[in-house]
Amino acid sequence: MMLVYDLRAMQILFHPPPDAGCRERRTVTIARLITMIGEEKRKTLPKWKRYYLAHREKEIARQKAYRAAHPDHIRKYNRHYYRSRRQSKTVRPGQTLLIREAIPCST
């Protein structure tokens, strides 16, 4: 029995597809096949996503280093961020709510 991965259709088959005679064939290990599948899937992603995935570890390391070096900046940002989120959710005194269903059409 032969296990075949069709890169064109992106699916695993137990027998070669009918048009496999004219296509290139390669015999690889399962470990190499998994990396090849990942590479093929990445090729279909948008350019920004491919760049992000390629540089992800470096970006995460940069963010961790910045957060470790500037804890007061991060704390201040989080405090302002969450305070503004809480304030936007509550209705302040004097603020009017407009509910479309409750207002009949005057025309």
C-alpha cells in the first residue's frame, strides 16, 4: 500500500491520482512531508502573513524585552486602556440614548 500526498489538491490519498503519470513524483519521509505541507500552505497566504510567520519569534522576543525593560510604561498604558474601555461601556449622566425601534417615523 502506498500513501500519496497530492500537493495540487492538498489531500492525502491511498493511491496515486489518475493524472499522476505526467506529474513529478518524489519519495520523502513523513517528517519531511509534514514540513513540505507546511511550506505549501504558507505559499497560499498573503504576503504580510508570510512575513509575520517568518519573523514571529524575533518579534515576540523584541516585545518581551521591551515589556521587561519598561514595566511602568506598560502599566500606564494598560491602566488608560482599561479605564477608557470601562468608561465607554457606561452611560454618563446627561448622555442620551437613541433607540431606533422606540422612535416612530414622523414622515
